[in-house]
Amino acid sequence: MLELVAFLLPIAAASGWFAAAKHYQNRQKNDGADRLNRTCLRSIDFLLAEKTEKAIDAFVDILEEDRDTVETHIALGNLFRRKGEMERAISIHQGLMGKPALNAEHRARVLFELGMDYMRAGLFDRAEKAFTGLTEDRIHREPAMQQLLQIYQHEREWLKAVECTRAISKLGKIQRGESVAQFHCEMAEEALAAGQTERAMDHVQTALQQDDACVRASLQKARIERSQKNYGLALQTLKNIEKQNSAYVVEMIGPLRECYDYLGDAKEQVLYFQYLFDKYHLEAVMLILAELINRSDGTEQAIAFLSEALAEHPSIKGMSHLIALHMRRAKADCHSTFAELERLSVRLSNEKMCYQCTHCGFRGVELHWQCPGCHHWETIKPMASAL
Ligand SMILES: [Zn+2]
């Protein structure tokens, strides 16, 4: 269908030019219109001979200041872009830009489309240049900045992304949940990877100032505090995540446990995990509680806790854990049966997807703060962990 449209559009455009040329000829009766007519005929000849490149060149050559003609050229270029024929799209739009007769309004419009061509072709440096040239244009300022924001994220230029997000926020709407806080978290991540803890902490604090509900910043803050052996502070930072966004409570479980283990407050640990389990029925918390009870009160107590918890909140991982506990006290002749059961249940539990994007439905086993599917920020949430 696109092929047909691609073929018909230039013919329709040529017909338009014919009409325009005829009108022009009647009015002016000059040699220019004759030239236009001849070029149109030549273009159609090229099209019929399937020499699309030459036809496009001919169309670009006959550009007049007439508004419809410019619009048709833009549409033709856009059509090639949608078809993925980027060289042709760029060639048409570049051809238009090269015309001195183009008025300012059309020039801005064509520059935007050219920027979109470069984006689609993956030529981000050229796209950035095109869109930067439109940031003072009244009509194209906001869409150009939205595109620049995408480029900066793709190129991981987070400071520029911060400035751009702030500027767009003043003008209109942020499209994909981009936030200054998330970009500071990205910079914190880079600083941590480079071993620059202080710089990382600065970015984390800025992220929290920008968005006090930023769970990612709290997780990073607790990570830095743990690395500096400030386990008490880390514990408070982690507990705050529940107030920030309870959908991410499961993410604080591992670090929380590390803090409690270091601080050696086993009783407080059991109490807090019991509170979390009663409130959120999280599988990960149930397993930790079973392990803590096993450690403090023995296998029988752990089995009793897990059996009761599983009766109300069934889970494959919980069952696998229960089998493992039974196996510890099983007689030798039953051991291989329990081992087989445990192996099967572990396989089943490993097949579960853990995270899902609330915007596009993308599923994965890792937590991404920016969805790899739709590129929205903070739309991926833990799933299948609550029982
Ligand atoms: Zn998504």
C-alpha cells in the first residue's frame, strides 16, 4: 500500500504543479511557466520509468514559492521517512532548505522535518544541530525541545537533559515521565561507577530535593551510606521508601537485611519484617522471616511459620523453601524425593517474570528505571512478588 501511495503522491503532486503552472502561464505568459511544465513532464517520465531519484531531483528543481508546492515536497519527504527511505527523505528536505526563495515559516518547518529524518536515520549530531536551530522558533520550539530531550537521553548527556527538561516544563508537557531527579540519579550512577562517592551523593541529594518521592535516589543514598558503614542511616533511608512509593518496598528488602545483619539487632529485624509481611504479603519477606525463625528458633518453628503463611498466601518459592526445610529433617530414604521436588519447584519459580511496565506492558527480570520498550521513566514496577 505504501508503495502505491509513494508512487501516486508524486503524480498527484505533479498534477498540482501542472494546474499551478497552467494558472501561472495564463497569468504571466512567460517562459518560466513553460520551463515548469517541461520539468513536470520530465518528472513524470522519470516516475513512469521508475527512476524515482531523478524524479525527486526534478521535483526539487521546480520548487516555486507557491505554498502548496512546498507543502507537497514536505509531504513527499515525510512519506519516504515513514517508509524508512532515509536518503530520499533527507535529499528532498535538504533540497528544500537549499532554496533561497523559502520563507521563514517554511524554512523552520522543513528544518524540523529534516531533524526528524536525521533522528530516524540515527544521525543524532545532525539532528541536534537542526533542533537546536529551532529553539527560538515560536511554533517549533516545544516539539524541537522534546526531540532534543530524546537525543540527550540517548547520548547520555544528563546535564543537558536536565536543562532541557526544565525548559520544556516551563513551555508545556513532559512526554515520557522525564524528570530532573532521574537524570541526577543517572549522574549519581556514573559517579559511583567512577568511584566518586561524594559527587554521587551530591547528585542523589539533588535528586531528592527535586523529587522527594524518588525511590531510586533513596536506594542509591542507602547504597552509599552502606559503603561508608553508616548502617543506621542507611536503615532510616531504606525505611523511608515505604512512604515514598510502597510499590517498590520489595526493592529495599535485600539492603535492609544487610543493615540489620550488620547492626545485629535480630529481634528488631524480625519485628520489622513481620510488619512488612502483614502489610504487603511479600514473598521475599516471607522467605526471610522463615530463615530468621529457622536461625533463632529452629527448623520446626520455621516449618510451622511457613506452612501457616503459605496456607494463606501460596507461592512456589515459599513451597520450594518449605521442601528444603523438610529435607533437612527427612530420613535418608526420603531425601532424594525431597531433592527432586525442590529442584522442580526452583525451576518453576525461576520462570516467573518479576517486573512490568505500567505504560507499555514490557516485562523483564530486572528493574529498569527507564523502560527499554517505551522509554518512559519510573513506569516499571515489581510484579508477582506480592502474594
Ligand atoms: Zn514501557
